[in-house]
Amino acid sequence: MPTITVAKTAGFCFGVDRAVRLVEELLDKGEKVSTLGPIIHNPQMVDYLAGRGVRIAHGPQDAAKDGVLVIRSHGVAQEMLDSLTAAGIKYQDATCPFVAKIHHLVKKAGEEGRCVLIAGNPDHPEVQGIRGHCGGACYIFSNAEQLEILTKKHNNLKNMPVCVVAQTTFSVSEWENCLKIVKRVYTNAAVFDTICNATSERQAEAVGLAQRSDLMIVIGGRQSSNTAKLRDVCLPFCPTYLIESASELPVQAIRRAANIGVTAGASTPASIIKEVLDTMSEILDNKETQEIKDDGSEMNFEEMLEESLKNFNTDEKVHGVVVGVAPNEIYVDVGRKQAGFVPLNELTADPTAKAEDLVKVGDELDLLIMRTNDQEGTIMLSKRRLDAIKGWEQIVEANENDTVVTGVVTEVIKGGVIAVANGVRVFIPASQATASRGEPLEDLLKKEVQFKIIEVNRGRRRAVGSIRAVLREERKKLAEKFWETAEIGKTYTGTVKSLTSYGAFVDLGGIDGMIHISELSWSRIKHPSEVVNVGDTVEVYIKDLDPEKGKISLGYKKTEDNPWEILKRDYPIGSVVEAQIVGMTTFGAFARIIPGIDGLIHISQIADHRIEKPQDVLSVGQTVKVAITDVDFERKRVSLSIRKVLEDEAAQQAEEASQQPDEVVATAEAQEPQE
């Protein structure tokens, strides 16, 4: 019987479920309900609600005055909300909280003077709603190619502060492509990954399922953006059909498939999913798919494997000794007149392995006879298939017992990696291959990794693993250990994990802490990347702890680097230093003594004579000699004087001039002849 695997993430997401439940609750209370556009992109659900009396309004003018208007999960523009309020229309806002968060982000960006870039479908109601909350310049792009065109057409944006957000159902892989362009072009970009977690998880699970299936069925409305993207991400791996109801199922394709994957969009009701699954079962029940023994009973997997091996004229297991090693095969003595050989692909499941690295002459191996050729006097043998039978049992056991498996990553493929454990190839999706999304999979190639088996297909002997599950458990243990010993002031060595506009996140080994941007440098900086980069090893100390929320505030600045400490140590009052003019006011000029400290030269201290304004004598960028006349460390103020330097120099010159005649007389007396 073909297997049908249903994605765990199939069906209503949180936002859609919340909106539909709100409408049904209002109906149950006897309210007259209308929705601003179809409540969800699913015609069957819309028809069901219409049957209960729900009307679709296209604007305030369509809303019933004596009823309630529900704003769907996609959200609307601020102008629409203002219109509803002005018209006195009673409404309930079912905007998804994740969408509402984007509204807040773009509104704030507009207030800060940032240009907003939105990744999404410009015709989608969610994107139109987001655009309606932007207070300033706004551009929309639907893929990396359009973003590239936008950057060239609006070249001036690269020097402006920009804010980048994404439609909650935007393609995860396309978003990653767009981010590469953003990081390359926009140095002042505030990037927010606003793709809904449910969307990214749904797409990742769909890809993993498609890679393990002969056929994919995607259930959902054709107008649904997230459903269409599910179809698009599955298509590269196997034939994929997008259907709205069970009546659209591809019957012949289902009957031909051995392994069928099923997923559904975020706006697909559970009742429709169930109807599709029931119909598929009926289709398969009418098709004879079971392998039957001579006595009419069903064959299990082991028996089917043994039966298939009979096609090779043998089912015998033998013990042999390696007598020769070649690049593409090894030669084995199995105690028969025929010469035994094992092709490299039957020696190991690792396509990158070399025979000489796996065995040597004299090694003893358990092998399976694959084919006997009496005419040529040879026997083809397999170690890989025998190992696979044993290894598969171990993989199944690891899945059942939730134990950790060790393997080596042999391939990086589209959508994840392949790891070989116990002679079995295990697929590890990209979403489960690293500790966090976006890390390069190539770094895992040929490395030993530990993972858990999270899914097993016994019929096709395929398994799915998760490295992330093991890493999360390890980090959880390390985090528990950290909290046992953590205290304010304690010093740690960590690795910079990520940067945001407001600080740097540091991996302390099992738990992350944050260095606020103000803690990165004694000088004012615009972005954390001016001081640290992702991957840097840094020494930090704990400034504050919040065990309940799991938050750790870190300090990075060292006391000895504090410019005020340097000033106190190296520049006592009376010191004369060279300083650069950095600013002008009507009452004086500011000069930089050392990085991080500027002092004031009052207008009365700029020259040794009266001046009208600082610009008469000084200019920004000019280097001058100043004397430090006063320091207020508590108020962080330094007073400087050019006048004192000039007066001291004049006094010194006068003193030198007054001493010159005495020296001349003394020299003359020394030259007079003695009597």
C-alpha cells in the first residue's frame, strides 16, 4: 500500500484561525457580520460563512450600520481605519499580530525618516496594508531580480537610511537572495525578518517532504499566496498538484505513486484536508498494491528484500578476506573457485570515499553475494547492502528510542545535506542542519555530526535527521549550567553571533547575551559593525541578569580604555596639547583633545586680543596648541585656552631677551687680557 505522509504544519495558521474564530463567535452571538474582503483565501470557507449570513464588504460604504465589520488577518492601511472611525462603523480588528508588528515597524521607520523597502506581492492585501502604514518613501519588490533593478533605478537610496521588511508569507529562499543584495548595497539598512515562523517552517517541511515523495498534493485556495509558494517550493523535487478540494485530486497520478506527501496552506480548513485524505484512501483502496506471497498473505519488508535479491541468482551471505585493493573496487577471497570483487559503490554509501582509505589487504568482511557469473568466473559482492540492513535496524531503533546517531556529511544538496550513519543515507533538511537559519551548509561537508532521527519511512527505507535537535539539547544543558554560576561582574569569552542596529549578540556557550551599542565603544558609533563583526571572539562581562526572562546584558568597554581615565592619567591641568577644532559656537570653539573628549575654548581664550567671533581666528579642522585650564570629571567638561599658551610663550621670549645682555658682558669680561 502506498504511504501518505501529511505535513505536521498543514492547515490553519495562528492568524487565520484567530480571524475565523472571531467571525464565528460574533455569529454565535447573533451579530450581523461583514468582512472587509474575503476573511481568508479559501472559497469553500468563504461559501460556508456566506451561508451563515456573512457579507463581504469592499469598503466602509458596504458595511452594515447595525452590524460588525471584521478586518481580516491581512490587515488594512491606516487610512482605512481612520475612515471606519470617521464613519462611525463598529468594527473588530482581526489583523494577525505578526502583520500588525510590521505596521508598527514601517510607521516608526517613516517617523525616523527611513525609506521602506517591502519584499512581497504588490497586489496582495497584506502588502497593500503595510504600504498604507508607511509615512514616507516606500518601494515594493517581489523577488531579488526586481530588487536589483530597484537599486539601480533609485541609486540615491544607497546613501539613505532604509528599513527592509517582508510579507509574512514571502518565500524564505527568495528572502535570503534579497538579503544578499541589501547587505551589499545598503550600508544604513535596518533589516527585519518578518516572515512568519509558521510560514518558514511550513515551507521547510514541504521541501523535506517533497524530497522524500513521488507525488505532492498541496491543498488550498488558488488566490492564497502562501499556498502558491508551497506548490513552488515542492515542484523542483517531484510532481506537485495544487487543489482546492477533493474533487480535483489527480487520480491516475495517485495510483502510480509509491509515496505521497500532503501539505496545506495557512488558510485551508481541517475539514477540507480530511476530505482530501479520505478520498485519497478510497482511491488507493480500489487499487491492488500489495505484494502477495504464493499462499495469499502479505509480504513484510525483510521478505520483499530477500525476494528482490533472488533476481541476482543468490541470497547468500559470505565471509571473505581482502586480497587486493584498486581505485574502483576491491578483490576478496570467499573460499570459492570464482574471484570475488566488491565495486566501490557496493563497498560504501559515501560517494567521496576512496577504497584504500576503507580497507587494506588482510581485512575480513561480511558480504552479500549480488551476482554470480560462471562464464567469467566472478562473484559480485556487496558490503554496503548488508551494512544497510543492519544499519537500518539501528536507525529505526534510534528513532523509536530518541537516541543520538553519529554520521558523516557526504553531500550538500538542494534543501539540505546527506549524512551516512551505520551505512544508511539520512537526509537532514537545511532547517534542521544548523543551529540557526542561514548558516552555510558547506561547512558541514565531510564532517562528523551528531543528529536525531525525526522521521522514518519503513516502506522506502528512508530517514530524516535533525542536527539542530541535538544542538538545542546541548545548548539547553549549557544554559542550565551557565545560570547556576552566572553573576554580575563575571567575565566570559564569547563569539559574536549576530548584529542589529542596537547592539551585538554574543554566544557565551549555550546562551546568548547582548552588548548594547552604547557599551561597545567609549566613542559614539552609528552601528556595532564599527567595533565588532560576526564571528569575532570577544571578552565581555555581565552587567545585568534577568533569569526570569532569560536576558543577559553584557559589558564590553574596559575601564582602562575610558578616555576620561586616560585624560586623568596623562593630561593633568596645565598640560599643553595639540587639539583639532571640531565645532564652533557664538561663545567659543570646541577642540578634540583625545578621541572621545572635546574641550571648550571660550571666545575670551581664543586669542591674546579681543575678537568678535571664533571664526575670525579659527576654522573647523584646524590644529592648535591649547592649555588644559580646568577639568570637571563629574560633569564631563574640559576648559581649554589658546590665550594662555600665547601668553606663556610671550613671557618666555621676554625672559630670554632680558637675559641676553648679561651673557654678552660676561663673555666680554672673559676675553680681557690679565695683567
